[in-house]
Amino acid sequence: MQVKTFSIEGPLLLTPRVIHDDRGFFNESWNRLSFAAALGIKSAESPIFLQDNHSRSRRGVLRGLHYQIEPHSQAKLVRCVHGEIFDVAVDLRQSSNTFGKCVSVHLSEMNHHQLWIPVGFAHGFVTLSDNADVLYKASGYWNKESERSLLWNDTELAIPWPLDFDADSLPVISPKDANAPTLAAALESGDVFA
């Protein structure tokens, strides 16, 4: 497995070894020992994933920026198994010198990349292909009371969404995401991490 770090500590871009032949391809998409090695920790310290999620979205759908606060926070391992997405993780750790900054990557069925998003980050993506299937493992169960969102186009976050929409054609977003608070509002209400 190849591991790429970012200028923000925590998230990792993981690329499993893919074996191609005339039948198609094979890759090991999850292995606890390999994942622990990628994180630089002992296998016993590796996060245990409790929930797998699968979303399908059409071109222009933007989901996020979602996260869960304590005591039901979640780390996520995200991959796109069909199509292509632009995936984003925003640092919500107040103690981090990169608080409010983001990492972004293209995940697709062709590159097989996976984005590791530790606890303390919000997550979102926009679909770039006609449709996309996104699978992600979560280290905690979904919990409605702990669920939070950030406004996807908060200017303070300066996320470089690869959108070519004009003012009359915004991405397709849920009402909840359209009305999500800004980073400043989340900070004021205490909906961030220590």
C-alpha cells in the first residue's frame, strides 16, 4: 500500500496495490494490519470500524460537510468504487495549527485511492462523473444528537471545489446542508473538537 501525507497532520491518501490482468483487477481494499502499518501504529491500536456506508450520487451532487461530535465522533475511510468524486476533509481541531484548513483529493474507480479521515475532521464530496458510488467505513455508529454539518461554501474554509456552476446553477445539495452553519458559528456553539 502506498501512503501519502498532507500538509495537515492526520488525513492520509492510501493507494492499495492493484493487480490487473485480462480478466479485470483485484485489490485488497481493507486489511487491519496494512492499515495500522500505514498509520504507523500497532495493529491492536488500529481503529475498529463499526459501520459501512454506501452512497450513490449523480453529477453535481454535493454531500457535506458532515461530522459527529463527542461522544459519538467518527473516523472514516472513504473510497469511490464507481465514477469520480472530489473529496474534502476540514480540520476542526481547535488545538491544531491547521484549524479550518482542508485537504482535498480526487477519488475514483480508476485510481483506487482511499482517504483516511481521522476524528476531528468534517467530510464532504461533490460528484464529478455522471454518477458515483462512494463507500466509507466509520469508526462509530451514526448518532442523530451528535450529527453536525458545516456550510460547504463558507468563504472562511476556502475549499477549492472544482465546480463550473454559474450563479443560477449551484450544486445539488440537501436542505440540511444548504442551511448548515459556518465555521465561526460552529466554533461559537462549541461544535468543534478540542
